[in-house]
Amino acid sequence: MRRLLAALVVGLLAAPASWAAEPCTTCAAAGGTYHAVAPPDWDGHTRLKLLMFLHGWRASGADMVDDTAVTGPAARLGFLLIAPDGLQNTWAHGGSPSQARDDVAFLRAVLADAEQRWPVDPRVVVAGGFSQGGSMVWDLACYAADAFTAFLPISGGFWEKMPDSCTAGAVNLRHTHGRADTTVPMAGRALFGPYRQADIRRGFLVWEQEDKCRAAPNRHSREGDLDCDIWSSCGSGRSLELCLHEGGHVLDGAWLESGLRWAMTLPAAERPGR
């Protein structure tokens, strides 16, 4: 962690004067704060791939930049890691008990602020998250697909009432989940009174519809402890993967790294308006 922070300081000193704002470690954006770590070998000028990673319930962005399961893959693959703070350590995705902030708008503001501070490569801008952070990533994919090139939710999906369709169009999305997860079960569950996590497979039908995919995956792969169903011949030209493991509600850095490598191999297509 010290090496990563030291590299960010070097980046600060080498920052081109043409940037609209200086790089930061704890940053303010419209509506809240986020944390940032540049890759340890960044030269202060080269364009950076970006990973926005969203924490789970009761955690924080600061926790994510201290978690080697997140920082390790980001550093090894040369990603700028930005980790926003949920308001009161939670997210206001659809169906969430908290609706205190428009978090889709907030996360757009975080991304826009980061792009003013670092030379972000618009061809690789990834949104990932764990648990409730994964649920927020599903909402971003549904309502802010134009802002990111790929989505990597882990152990979190839609909550009820699940959207019938999305407003942002087709997505590249790779979802990772444990078959034995009892915190966010694949089949969903009720919690906190009237609130309910939705069935993951039923939610995945939304992505198949948005991407104009045929009903069945066109291929399957085994990668480490992940069994992945793959839709790579969708009418939209985008790709979907549903990767399952035998474990429970855990975040493994190997899964995130595998997802980031997948995101890096997607056909280059800059986001609209960038």
C-alpha cells in the first residue's frame, strides 16, 4: 500500500499543467467523496485504464483501497483505482432501503471528476463492486451504460422491484457469484422487512434482452474455480458472462483480476460523447 501511495505522489509531481484539476488520494466530487490510487509504475503522463470499485454494505471506499484483493489486480494490470464512498456506508440502488442520494448521478460525477485529474483512457473504463456494491454496479449498467466500457459485479445483483428493461442500452457485463452464497443467494431473499434481493438468473435475463442475445449461452469455459456461461455472439456486439463458483459470499482478487483481463480484451469502442 505504501508503494502505491508513493507512486501517486510521484504522479502528482509529474502531472501536466493542462489538467483541469490535480490528482488526489481522497477526493471530493458533487455529492460526496472518493479515494484514488494510481498504479505503482505510472510515469505521471501515460493514459490510464480506470477501475471504479464499489464497496459493500457498512464498508467504505477507504476500505477498498486498503484491500489487496482490489488494489493488487488494479496495480498489476495498470489501472487507476477509484473507490467512492456510499452515503452512510450504503448505496441507493433500486430497491435499496436507502434512497438518500441519487447514486447513479453521484458516480457519474465521480467519474467526471477523475477524468479531470488523470489522463483516463476512454477505451477501458470499468465499474466493479462487491455485495451491495455489486448491486449498485447492476444499476449503473442499467442506467449509465454509456459511462463505462465494462461492468464487473461480484456477489450482488438487482433488488426488487427489478427493472423490466434498461434505459442505457447494451453492456459488456461479467457477473461472478457463489452457488453457496447465503448473504446474497442466487435465488434472492427477503430482508429488512419489505426489501428483497432479486433472483440473479432472472435478473440476468435483462442483460440478455438488452444485448439481443439468444436464450442459451453460445459457449462455456472453466477458469480456475469459476464456471462461466458466455454469450459472445449477441446482436448488440457486446459480451455477457455469468461465472459461478462453489463458495459463499467472498471477494477473491483472482476473480477481479480475471474480470479486468476480460475487460481489456473487449473490442475497443469509446463511450458516447468521450
